[in-house]
Amino acid sequence: MKKIFAVLAVSLLAVTSAQAAEFAEVDADADGAITMEEAVAAMPDLTEDAFAAADTDEDGSLNADEFAAMSN
């Protein structure tokens, strides 16, 4: 049972690390926020409506949590 929890913990850490790396790649200017322009450069099919729906705090950009939620 302990091995199962250890494997799950390592898997979760790997996914979180991958999402952080992906966020950093899309955040072209490394300011900690992804603009619509940066998002479209990485995901050309992204619509303004989809971006706005992901921007839950309505600040005009995506933070790491909003980006991760959109990516899932």
C-alpha cells in the first residue's frame, strides 16, 4: 500500500513539473502571466472566448493555475 502512495506522489510531482515547464515555454516574456497573444502563438486554434473562460480572475492574462486548468 505504501508503494502505491509513493508512486502516486511521484506521478503527481512529475505532472506538476511538466505543467510548470509548459507554462514557462508559453510565457514568452517570462512575466508570470500568459497573454492572449502568447497563448495563440502556442495554441493557434485557441479562441478569445476559450481564453476568457480560462481567465477566471478576469485580469486579461492567465496565471499558472488558470493555464493548468485550461490545459487539463
